[in-house]
Amino acid sequence: MRDDPVSDETPICSAKGCRAAAVWVLAWNNPKLHTPDRRKTWLACEEHREHLSQFLGVRGFLKDVVPLAEWEAGATG
């Protein structure tokens, strides 16, 4: 049994070195590479949501920040 509370099936934060469970989805696109409707995603834990949002935001890439549960519900509904 692993000591890490995040299982292999649990989405984890996209911040470098972070192993915390993700609770946010940061939807983004790079307008130089992607069509306007394309959305790439990063996952974020509560601690890294603001940092990752700022990183994407200053580049003009950030399109939306949504709770992971809401994002998953939208994908299945």
C-alpha cells in the first residue's frame, strides 16, 4: 500500500513536482498554435491554482478555470 493519498486513478496537479490531487481544471490555448475553439488543460490543486493561472494568464493563454468535478460532469453530460 502506498503512503501517498493520491491513487493512480486520481488526477494530479500539473505543477512541477506536485503530487496533490487536482481539484481545478485550467482550460487554455496558444492562439499561435491552436484554433480558437481548441482547449488544452492543466490540472491544479488548491495550492497551485493561482500560480498556474497567472503563468497562463500573463501569456494570454488562459480561457477558463473550472472545478474538476464540474469539468468532468460536462464531459459526460
